[in-house]
Amino acid sequence: MRRKTVCYDTAQIWGCFACRPDGTALGQSKNALALAARHHDATGHPTWYEAVKHVLYGRRAEEGVRG
């Protein structure tokens, strides 16, 4: 019997240290990395990108339990 695999992706976020010095995100989208790069290219500002992926295998994945 094959075990079910469930993959949880958080939304990708990006931000700009010049526009938001407190480090809060400027946007959340699937193309956040491209937006951070485009903003840097257009403004010269230092930007950041963050993404987290959680992958679960087996029984806990079937239950939808993380952590």
C-alpha cells in the first residue's frame, strides 16, 4: 500500500528594506521572488524573499497534522 503524501506550501512573501525598514512584507503571491527582483532592479533598493514548504508523509499527512 502506498502512503499518501501531502505537501503544504505557505504563501511566498517579499519585502523591501528601504520601503519598509521594519521588515514587514510588501506582498504575498506565487511570483514573490520575481516581484522582489523586479522591485530591486527598478529602484536599487535591497529586497528580500521568503518561502517555507512543509512536506508530510504517512498517517500524519492523511490527518493533515503539521508539527
